[in-house]
Amino acid sequence: MSFTVDQKVEIARQLAATGIGTIEAGFPASSPEEREAVQAVAAAVGDARICGLARMRKDDVDTCTTCNVGMVHLFVPTSDIQREYTIKKSRQEVLEATAEVVAYAREKVPHVLFSAMDATRTDRDYLVEVCQAAVDAGATAVNIPDTVGVMTPTAMKELIGCIVKEVRVPIDVHCHNDFGLAVANTLAAVEAGAAQVQVTVNGMGERAGNADLAQTAMALEAIYGIETGIVSNRLLETSRLVSRYAGVSIPPGQPVVGDNAFAHESGIHAHGVIERPDTFEPGIMTPEMVGHRRRLKLGKHAGRHAVRQILADVHLEPDDAGLDEVMTKMKAIAGRGRRVTDADLYAIAEEVMGMAGVTPAVELRNISVFTGTQAMPTASVSLVVDGTERVGCSTGNGPVDAAMKAILRCLDEPVHLKEFAVESISGGTDAIGHVTITVEDRAGHIFDASASSDDIVIASVDAMINAINLLQRVQGGQKS
């Protein structure tokens, strides 16, 4: 992933506020831009130790030290396959370089982390020998990377147990997720005595990524009872910040931070968590602990208790017969393969209850969009918000993006567009497009709504306004 300097600084500040003790800010020798970013992070973040990555070269160490980092992380391939085919050095040459460059780095900075790259495919005796050479030269910690993600938890625990007995400095691990075992291997390493673990936000990294910060931290805290120093209720916001800057969405089913991590659709599940959350949640990890919210979801598996609760949250309370009718109509929509939005459910309930509907807090008066191959997409909207006309203008990556941003500029409270999906209902160039969006307010309320039109911009605007009105309804406690 590539981040701007400003983005790296903001992410580093967020990580420090989340309780991360050491932040590897980058590889300064890789480019002038990377060096600038590491310097900026080191200058801006004082609540965590800032680390620079370096090859086993003195000039790399010098580049790190010009960035004012407090730690240099030196790595060198130690497995035969990597050593022979990447750096083309003998075992003895690697040992000598390690001793020389680690000692050089230790003269420059107070903390030196040594990594035996591809340690899990390195001859065991040689691995101990090279790690000990690094320690003898002044390394303050040793990292054992599972560089290609081939370990199992059992094998990882055995390996780290051996290293801990032989190498008398804190042992660190860096696990890749090629087989989906990065978090499990990291936890096994801790069981064996590893004192430090390397993780990434949302598990981002080379190939299939690395051990995930949120999953690892919460497993250590909640299951193992190990104090990590992590401010757990910042995990979700940290995840979303990095997701936004990286342009990589968080999968809904991502443990701990995904939208579905604490969401319940199945009738028995929803009924259980309404009565007592830990019936169908871990209990030792709650949504509040990680900055999340519990959510009841709509769908063909939704039960009466969940639907009644969802409606009660917006002050719609049908009687038992009315609720049965609402359930029948909702499941008919879901049975046709269409997503049932919150707006759909509320409209069905209002119809069943014989209500004229709630006067919307936000109404569209007019929208104008300008775009072209040589023009910046621009949108202006006129909305009536709580009886007052407001005008918003914005540019965007396209006409839909510009229109969404223009609408949000008319609101008093920030609203985050979490999800946007469009599908064609009919064929041809005049096809009807159906837009479904999900929004979230600052308090964590999440609602989805949809709209259809042969103009995708209008459908998007209508869906956004429908969703905003649902948020306004909850925020204002307005009764139908």
C-alpha cells in the first residue's frame, strides 16, 4: 500500500493513541519519499518508539539515523533458498555481516531489532547461531519471521520455545498469512515465550498479508488475559482510517472490526442477544470494547424479536397482527433475492400501521451536475433541512461522488458513507438502476436505504437522502 507523508503521520499518531509501543514507519533507503515520510513520523509522534527498516548495510543504517528514529530494524535472509538466490552470500558471510552491521547500528541508536528473514525455513542450528551473533554484537531484540507463512501453530510454538531458551533477549515474531494462520501462529509464539509481536492494521501486507492488529490484540487481551497496553476501543477507528487511506474496504466478515462482527440476522441469534448479548457473542469481547456497535440485520432469516426491536428503535410499534404482516411482506422481498434495507422495513411498517409517514427532515429541492472529459465533475444541491433551505457544492471523482459530497456539506452533523452498491434492474442504455447505500453517524448508528431511477445520479441522491432521514429520525427521537 502507498500512503502520502501526511497520511503516514496521521496513521502513526492514531497508532500511538491506540497504544502501539513501536511503529515501523518505513524503509528510508528505498526512496527519497520514504525517507521523508519516516522523518516526518519521527518528528510528529513522540508517544511511541519509531523504527526504520534497513538491510544489513551500513549505508542503510545511516539513512535510518538521519531520520531520527529510535530503533533500526536490520534484516538479512538466512534460509538457504533466500540466501543463495537473493543476496548470493554464504552462511559465513551472513554471520560476519550481521556481527559488523548490528554493532555499527547499535553505536548509532539505542535499540536494534535483528530479523533472520525466512527464519522458519532456516536450518535450526544455523538460525540460533546467527541470532546469537546479532545479540553478541548488540541487538536488543531478535525477530523470527515466518516470511512465507508456512508454519502451523504447533510448529511455531516449538520453534519459538527453542529460540527463547537459546537467545537471551526479547524474542519477536512476524507472521505472514499465506495459509490464514498468521494470527494463530503469532498467538502460539506468545504461548512459547515471545515477548513482542509484529502486526498490521487490517492484516495488510505482502501477498495475503500479516497478523492482524485487532484480532491479535483482542485474542491476547480477552482470551489469554495478557495486558497488551492497547486502547481497544480505538481499534475500529484505526481500522477504518487505514482502510480509507489505502482504498481497501474492510470485508464485512472481518473479525473484530468488520460490519458483521457484531451483527445478527438469524432469528434465534437475534432473540438471544436481545435477551442477553453473550448468548451469541463471545462475552469476553463486546462491541463496545473495540469501538463497535451491535446491530440487528434484516433478511429472510430475521425473526420477530429482531424486527420488533429494529422498529422500536425508530418508534414504530405495530401490534402482533401488524408485526406478522410486516414479517410476511419483508420476507417476500428477501425471498426474491433483493436486499431488505432499513428504509424498506420502515415503509412497510408505516403502510401496515395505516400511517401517512413521517415528514422527512431532509428533502431534495434541486440538483445540478456538470461533468466532462476535460472538466472536473461538479455538483450543486439545494436541500430543505428541517424547514431551512441549504445549498451545497462540491467536486468529486465523478458526478455521483460530487453529488454525495455536496449533500453532506449541507448537514450539521457528519455522516459517513460506508457502502455504495448499484445494480441494473432492466437492460439497455435506458436501464433502471437500483442504488443501495449504507451510512453511519458519529454516534455509530448505521442505516441503509435504496432508490431506483433511470438516472444513476438521481438514484444515488435519493438513496442518500433516504438514509440520512433515517439517521435524523433516530437522532431526533421523532415519533411516527
